[in-house]
Amino acid sequence: MNSIFERRRSIFPQFFTDQSVDREVIEALLSAANAAPSHRKTEPWRFRVFRGAGREELMRLMREVYNAGPSDRVWDDKLEKKFSSKVMASDTALAVFLHRDPEERVPEWEEIAAVGCAVQNLWLGLDEVNLGGYWSSPGFLCGDYGQWPGAADNERCLGIFYLGHHAAPELPRPRGPWEEKVTWVE
């Protein structure tokens, strides 16, 4: 039972190859994400898919969000190198959004958890199609509502999920024993 869960791992963009990912595969992964549970069926996950030349648009948007922050904050060459190495090394970058229920019928944390479940579904699907992925949530992107250009008033970015074919080595992924994280009350 644990095999699919134990195989889930972060594959960082530095290990991505230049092999392209078929659009149908991306669509299947997004369909898996869409099967996530959500209280009251609010389905609060939204994704913006950046591929090919769209990755340059993602870089432009990241610069815009960063520079819209405090006046002493300016996007520099160091940030450009850091983020472009991730974005441009990835075949596809998904901006992950919380789309808050306009009626706020459930607590916000439940909707954030539902978005996390959607991303986990997507992540678990990567192994089946021999892709790697990595979810990053830079603070400047994952702040207040409406920070992302064009986001609705009830939306906010929860990070970028980078994915692509990879040549990553098999690395240990140690976890402490689950028994140390559980309290039984019987």
C-alpha cells in the first residue's frame, strides 16, 4: 500500500532534461489534481500553466510581483539567476492558486489543505509518467490576496510547481518512524 507514497519525491529543476512533456500528460496530471477532496465541494485549486515561451511570461510576472512589494525591494541579477534557473530548466511550471470560496462556507485552512491535496495528487501521478516535480513557495509570491497580476480578489498564489523529465539520481529520503508521530487513544 505504501509504495506510491514512498516513491513520491522532490526532483529539483537542476536534474531536468530538455525532453519535452506531452500536453496530454500535463492534462492527465491536472485531471488527477482535480480529483482532490474539498469540504463542501468548493474545489479551491486553480493552476496557471506556463510552457515554452510562456515561461518567459512567468519570469516577467515574478519580477512584477516582487517589484510591487516594499519600495526598497528591487529584482536584481541574483534573483534573476535563481528563478530563471528553475523556470527555464523546467518543461512546465504551474502557478498554484487558492481560489477562496466567495461565500467562505469553510475555514480558509481547509481550502488551503484541499489545494495541498490537489498538488499531492498531481505529484503522485508524476511517478507513473516518469516525470519529476518540485513545489516551491517563495514568500514574495505567496502573500496577500490579489498580489498576483490578474488574480481575482479571492485568489492568491501558493507557489510554483516545476516539472519535467529528469535524470536525477536515486537519493535517500529518510523519514522518522511514523510511530513516533502518532498517539493512540483507545
